[in-house]
Amino acid sequence: MLHPMNYCFMTHGIALFYGKIDQNDNHSHFALQLTIGIDEPFELESENNKHEVNIYLTRSNEKHKLLGNNTKKLIILAEPNSKYAQCLKDIEFQEYLDSSKLNAIIEKFILAKLEMEILILEIFSLIGLTFTPGKPIDRRVQIVQDIIENTPEKKISISKISSLIELSTGRLQHLFKEEVGIPITQYLLWKRIIDGIKIASKKKDLTTSALEAGFADSAHMSRTFKRMFGLNLSKIFKNSRSVQFFLE
């Protein structure tokens, strides 16, 4: 069985946090957020109303605050334009989620070293959502992803990428969004955040991690993370021994 701790799973367009994670301040963020109470309901304040619920979908930039006693939750944060967000919008109210089933899915993912999309597919299935993995990506978009991956700090203009693959800027943006599910500008930002967390999870300090990932400083990376997900990055890494990261 898994040891009791927090887990963070991130890939482009979606982040999942599982464990005792609270957002006690009144805030909003870019990502669509699905919060699920594990085995018991939680309290959430939204638009000046308080709810005691087992599951709640918070829209992009909707102000909200999680209340309560730091109970175990599954928090799913999705880029609003992503294929994951489109799927999350279909969620319906449900009774308590069996944490043993969720633990079994996570344990299988860790032991078998599965792809992140398989983990997401199984978690979505557990909460009653149908998610279909995408088709193979267009070769030109694969080349774009390789270019971005091999660019230091992910600092490259869209016009530069366009010239490298001989597509117009407009055509590149349309093709990338169609194939990957999020705009290329957001993809670059996701890459920087994932890179920064990946570096920080190897026990480097946040300032070094931020600079190596292309942010101006740790405050810049933390503000970006907070704006996207509503979570305090420094607090997460202050207790990093109790957090296991899986980044793809």
C-alpha cells in the first residue's frame, strides 16, 4: 500500500493533487478546478455562498475558498481550453469517492510506470467521466515540441518556430491548438512551470529552479503558479518531503 502523503501529477494542460491540500484564502485562478472530497464532504465558499459538498467544479477565474480541517481531497486543475476541461464540464454530483480505489490506481501508475494519460483516463473513469486519449499527433507538431524541448529556458518566439517548420504563424497556432488541445503560448508556459518544478523536486532551491526554467526569479515562478492553480508553490516545497511529484 502507498504511504500517506501528497501526490502531484502534471502534464501539459492538467495538474492533479491528491492528499491533504487546502486553499484557505479567497482567490481565483486561470485553471478550471474540480475538487472532490475523499470519503467525506468538504466546505467551499464561492460567490459569497457556502457549500458542504462532495464534489465541486470551480470555473476559470471564479473566486472561491476551501474551508475545513485539512481533509484529504483530489484536486484536478485543467487549462480551460484543454481537452481535459471539456471533459470535466460534464461532471455530475456523486457520493463519497472510495480512497482505496484511487490509491490502487495511483499505486499501479507508480509501479508500472504508466503514461500520464492512462492515469488520467482511469481517474476520470472512477469519477464517472468518459475521456478518450488523443490520436497520434501530427508529425509537424511533434517537431515543434522537440524544438521547444531543446530550447534553453523555453524562450523562443512563435515566429521563429514558424520559420523553422516552414508554416505561417497563423497556421502553426491553429494546427498546434487542434493537435495538442491548448494554445502554443500556454504550452510554453506549462513547459516552464513543469521544468521549474522538476528542477525544484530534485532538491534545488526555488530561485535556482526558476532561473533555469526561464523565469525572472522565484517570485515570478510562484506568481505564475498561483495565477494558474491558486496554490502556494513555496508552501508546497517547504513540505516537499511529504510530496511526491510525477511530471510528464
